[in-house]
Amino acid sequence: MRIISGKFKGRHIIPPKNFSARPTTDFAKESLFNVLNNNVDFGNAHVLDLFSGTGSISYEFISRGALAVTSIEVNNRHASFIRETAKALNMNINIIQMNAFLYLKKTKQQFDIIFCDPPYQLDGILSIPELVFENDLLKKEGWLIMEHSSKINFSETTHFSECRNYGSVHFSFFNV
């Protein structure tokens, strides 16, 4: 896995071999950030990365100059890896080891971008946009991005904007 662009462009990050997280492919990540580059000012962005896994998306946002990134990861081993990597690269990432659903229900913070990459077979995946909007977690003109498989369809969900697919990776976009 590598950082595609920005301050840390080209930096390879190697998670342990027996890591259970599935990082977003470089192709899909590059395509996602091409969309965001045309619509978001990263320098002022407060970003929430839910189900952070390897931290790949958090690192990419920091590399591109995001003002603040909060990474939510329930798995202790994964959260520790993100913490160690962020420290080694001197990245300002707030890592919270917590269940993402619980975090969405408890936090009062608002974000410019919420990126969510849950395990594709996770129970409750369809409820995530509802939790984000019910709890008013996006700032005005904010973006919610859900990464998911082709088996998931958010098109009838409130605030849905569009879905883009890059190979087996699908991104559904929601806007306030």
C-alpha cells in the first residue's frame, strides 16, 4: 500500500502479513481522491475515517494537507498499527479505538468529510448514512463517502448523490 499524493507521496506502508484489514486499492483510492480534489479544500478539512483498518485513507488525507483526521478503529492491533505509523511519519491523526456505530451515536463533533469503509459483509452497513445525518455529523456542504461492494445499493437513501465503481470497489457519495 502506498500514499498516492501530497507531502508523503510514494511512501510505502506495509502492514503485518497476518493483518485482517482490507485496504482500499491504490486504483480506487487514486480515483476517489481525483473526485475529491475537484470539490474539497483539504487544507481546511476535518476528516473522520470510520473503520480505519490499515489507516490508508487517513494517511492520504494528512498527506494532502487535511487540517485534522480522526480515525476510528475497534481492533486493537489495527489501531496500534495506525498509531505507530502516524507517529513514525509525524502525522497528526487522532486515533480512537472504539466501535464505529457507538462513535457515531456519541460524538458531537462535525466533519467536512466522513469516509467509511466497513467490512463489506458487516451487519448494519445500510444504517450508517442514517446515523451520520440523524446526529448532524457533517458540516454544511460536507461529504459522506461509503466504500462498499456491488451488493449494496444506497441510491434510495436520503442525501445520496451518486455511486462510482472502480473494479470491485464502489463509492457512494452523500452530501448535505
